[in-house]
Amino acid sequence: MMTLTLLPPLAALPEHPVQPLAAEEIAKIVRGIDIPARVEGNWGALTNAASGALVALAERRADRWQPRVVMHEA
């Protein structure tokens, strides 16, 4: 019998910079509200600072992240 190992979603985005988010930033991102970008890159993997879980994939708009794909429920 073969054993399958599931990787976390963040493992599929190795080329994207990671920006950990505080709870108040997560609350904005899951509602589609942009937040300040603190890491470089055109796209960013936004994670929960407390758990490390992927929250969203976001696109840079000037100096802010605009969520494009959200993986976290409000």
C-alpha cells in the first residue's frame, strides 16, 4: 500500500515572497480589502502569522496587496 503525504498549500508557491499577517490584516484580506505590502514582489503569499497557514495569494498594487485568491473563511 502506498502512503500519500499531503503538503501544505504554501508549498505550491515557492517562488512567491511570504508576508505573515496579524489577525486584523486577515480580517481585511478575507473581505477583499487591500493591506500594506511589507515584502518585495509582484505577487505574495499571505500567511497567518500565528499558524503559518496560507490565507491568500495577493497581487501588488503600488505599495499594497490586493487579494486575488483567498483560502481562509471569514
